[in-house]
Amino acid sequence: CVRYADRIAYMNHDIEDAITAGVLRPGDVPAGITRVLGETKSSRITTLVADLVAHSGEDLAMSPEVAAAYEALHEFMYGTVYVDKTAKAEEQKVEKLLADLYGYFHDNPMRMPENYLYIVYEEGADRAVTDYLSGMSDEYAIRMYEELFVPKGWAVL
């Protein structure tokens, strides 16, 4: 269930991030997909989760129509966004950002919110830091990186 929820959330957030980055335009998601899932991030997530809940029994499953649209969205994202040369060019920066944040919070777990300290105690720093970073939005991770690693400008008197 968590795996489904993560994939649904990440793919829909990736659409918004791709639009913000100029990799996609708002109307680029094919009409056949938006007709079934919706045109906004919120409507797509709601449709996918509600359909998953409504059509699951002992095993998790989506209705055939929604499952087909979800698969088509997945293929669209891989064909346009995930292999985009502009997005790929940023990967090394993202890897450095995440590695630096990971190292910092692993070495300084007290700088994470209190609920992650319980995870440090129960499951270890690796799990706690991974959970903390995975919950960050792109914007928050960048702001956190800047706060921790980018020198502040000199004030001129």
C-alpha cells in the first residue's frame, strides 16, 4: 500500500516539478490520461487513491480503466520527463545535494525534527535521515542546503 502511495505521489509531484522547470507545459499530459485521472495534481492523486481503495480486496488493485491510464502516465513520464536532457543535466547536482544533506544529518541527528530522533533511537540514523530527506520537497531541500552549505553574503556597512 505504501509503495503504491509513494509511486502515485512522486509521479504526480514530478509532473508539477517538470512544469515548473519548463520540461513540460501544463497541457502536455495526453488528453486520454487527463480524461480518466484529471488535469490537476490533486485530482489525479484523488482519482488514483480512491480507485485503488474501491477496487482492492485481499490484493491491491485498480480498475482496468484507471490502471491503464496510470500505466500510460508512467510511460509518458519516462518518455518525456525522466529522460529529458535538461533534467538529466541536473542529476549530478541533485546527487551532491542529497549526499551532503544526508551526511550532515547523519552526523548531526539533533538538527532533525524531534519525531526523527525517535526513529534514530528505534531504527538507526540511516533510516531516520532517509525518511527525513524523502519527506522534503525540492524547494525545502534546496533551502536547507543553502542554509547549511552556502556562505552568507557579506554585509556592507
